[in-house]
Amino acid sequence: MKKLAVIIVLVSTILSCEESKKTDQRIVPKSSGNLYNVSVVVNNDLWNGEVGNAIRDVLTTTVPGLPQDEPMFDINQIPPKVFSGFAAKNRTVLKIEIGDDVGLKIGTDVFARPQKVIVVRGKDNNQIVETLKTNKEKIIETFKNQELEARQALTNKSLHVNNNIEKKLGITLKFPSVYRIAEEDKNFFWVRKNLTTGTNNFMVYQIPLDAIDKEGDIIQQVIKIRDSIGKKYIPGPIEGSYMKTEEAYTPFLFNTIIDNKPAYEVRSTWDIKDTFNAGPFLNYMVEDKINNRYIVIEGFTFAPSVSKRDYVFELESIIKSLKIK
């Protein structure tokens, strides 16, 4: 009987704890809003002055590597008094407040889920402007990562599964089922999606680890490799033409991390000689020391006469889903 009593007490305690956990969990609505759109909660006086200028300088910084300037985010200003209900459900929110607690705070799932809320507070306009300038990269990275995850969540609803990428390259890559394999050759894949005005594309392949000299000019090495791949696999409409790196633009080089591995990221524009075909590309070389290789994934867009930011972000979300087995 004593053992039975102890068991009953233990079970009751566990159930009580579980109920307590459920009660403690906040119920928040699902977040919403267009991709790459930030809600800026700030009063009209600040928005129309130097604080508003600093906010726009941060959030509308241009996306690197596009043929024309396009902002990193679209922004929607909301006065604090009307920031409630549906207005508070946007995935990305920047709040500006006057107060003694000076600095920047990042909140997760504050009013909805998933959501990132960044609060910038200062005693006066100068402090707020300085905090925005100092934390520009952190703000952009926080909101961009949130939106890339949202883009990946949309992709997961309809994944492309009938391909040999995993089998031949030993990697997994999540991309929408609307994409199709345009070219497959041994360890090379070219994958594309039709757009109203063109195509969105990515290619994935591998090169030996010693193909890149880390002490040399990384950009020139990347360009040489991608141009040789373009010549072999991506033909143009004219006899002998092919996709190559546009010489008129200086490429951007970044060091980044993909699948917990170091990677080179190069962004610029491509073109096809003697044609009007051109567009942006983003090239990643992911170091895979275990398999003595680089996995190379490049996204490129052909979408004349329309903005290209969203297409490039979609390609980036695909590339950053990479997992090397």
C-alpha cells in the first residue's frame, strides 16, 4: 500500500508540473506579412526627422550584386498608438522608443510566432540615431535571417524530391517542386524555374579542395571557375556564346558559414556577350574538408525589366538549406 501511495503521489506531481508548463506557455497568434517587409513602430515626428532618415539608411541599404539598386527591405511605418492587433503580427518589427534604458534589444515571438522584434531606445534623438548606426549590421542580419527562414518554410510545403543531387553529391538541398532539372552531368546539376519574364536558376557541383589557393585572389579564382562552368554548361542564344561574369561590375566578396562550414560568397552580375541577356548571381564555395572538396552552389536570375531582389533571396534560402552528409 505504501508503494502504491508513493506512485500515486509521483504521478500526481508529474501531471501537475505538465499542466503548469502548459499554463505558463504564452499563446501567441501566427505571424504574417509580405516577405522582406519590416514594420517600423515610431511616432510621426521622429519618422519625419533625423531618426527616420537613420532608420531608412539601415533598412533600405542596397542588396549587393544586383544590376540596379534595390532596398534590402520594404518598410511600413506605424505610429505606436495604432500598433496592436493585426499590425503587431508582422514577422519583423523595429520599435523606436524614448527612454532611460538606452540601447538595443532583440525579442523573439513577442507579439506573434515566428517573429523578431528589435527595440531601439535612447534618451534623445541623437542616442537613437547613434544606436541605429552602430548596430546596422546586426539589425539587417537579424531581420534577413528571419525572412530567409520564412522563405524556407514556404519551400518545405512543396519540396522537389525526384532528383539525384543527394545520391551523386552526398548533400541535401531543399528547393521548391516547381523547379526542374535542366542539365545533369556526372557531378553537375543545373536547376531552373520559369518566371513570367524569365527564369530563376541554380547550379551545384564539386571541385577539389586544392582548386582554391587561399593565399591568392579569391574573387579572380571564383570568376575563372564559374566562367569555365558557364562555358561548358550554360549556352547563350548565339553560336559560341555562354554565361560569363560581367566585367563592368566589381564583385563583392564575403566570408560566411553554411552548414557550420566556412564558405566564400561572391556576388555580382553575369552577361552573355553580344546579347542583352544579363542578371545577378550569388556564388558560394563551401569548404568540405572531410571529403577533400568544395561544394559550389550558384544562383542566378534572368528577369529583365523587373526587380530581382525577391528572386535572389529565394535562391539564397535554397543555398543556405545545404547539408553535407
